[in-house]
Amino acid sequence: MFSLARQSTPPKINAVPYIAMLKENNILTGFLEGKQHDSLATETGKIGLWLRAMFEVGYTYGWRHEELLDLRVRQVNISAGTIRLEPGSTKNDQGREVSMTLPVKALLTQCVHGKTAGDYVFTRENGEPVRDFRGSWTSVCEAAKVPGLLFHDLRRTAARNLRRAGVAEGVIMKIGGWKTRSVFERYAIVPLTLRLSGESATR
């Protein structure tokens, strides 16, 4: 506000006062372990194919729930085995494309079956696109004995799993859409002494 006032013509203030900023303390730390994944996969499947598939994609690639809810059928290429996020549709405005794992491909094949290119991938049983799933997510997390887990926690879980699998950090950042290393490092996925190299088939 003060900076804008200083830049006005004529300036509305002569100098910008110093204001001490509070230390940021909003870093989340949740992770999902292997057995917890299996339990949560079972519970999401009880709600519907849409939540089971959303969970698997989020767990695998660490994509934000907003990116998944906006996903259209034309962005899923079953024959090529790829999923694409269009430029401008992501938080950092950059497009992304990844290769599907077998579980993701099986689930998305069912999700897009019988739909047109412009249809949403994740729809409820009545065909309506999913918009708000917070209640369902809370219920399945409690049933799977991982209460309090956020869908966003899948983001850091995916990054950690990819890193453990030997995927290069730069590739992980591209998959998950981390634009700067400083933001990526906030996730504190593994000890800094761990150094992995190499790239997987996932792009």
C-alpha cells in the first residue's frame, strides 16, 4: 500500500516506512505412507470412481486438487498413456505432461469412457462435475485412520516418493509444478544429505 502511494504521480507519501514482517509459519508437514495409501485407496473407492481416481493421480504426481477438478477428457490420451495440463491452467501458468502409471491409466480409462473431449474427467455418478469434495475427503481419511490428512499432503508425498525412486529434482519440480527451488525445498522431503540422480520414464 505504501509502495503504491510512493509511486503515484504526484507521490502521496514522501517515504515508505519500515514495517517488520512476521515470520511465516504455514509450512505443512503431512505425508502418506505405503500402507496408509492402500487403506485410503479402499475407502475412496467406496465413495466412487471419481474420488478413487483423483486420489491416485494426486498421490502419483502431486497435482493440486484445483488442477484435477478442471481436467477435461481431451487432456487424457489413453492410447499414448499421457495426461496433459494446459499452459495457463496451472498455478504457475506452465503446462505439464506426464506418462501414466498402470494404476492411473486403468482408473482414468474408466473415468473418460463414454465422454466427449470437452467433458470433465472427474464426475459424480449423476454425471455432474466434482466441485467440492471436502466432506467426502474428511470421511474417507477418518475411515482409513489418517484423520486430518489434507489432499495437499499428497503433493509432498508424491515428491518424496519420486525422489526416493531416483527421479532427478529438476524433473520432480516439472512434474509437480514447482517453479522455484526455494518453494520446493520448503517441503523438506528428505534429509539434505541424500542425493539421488537419474530420470525415470515419467516426464
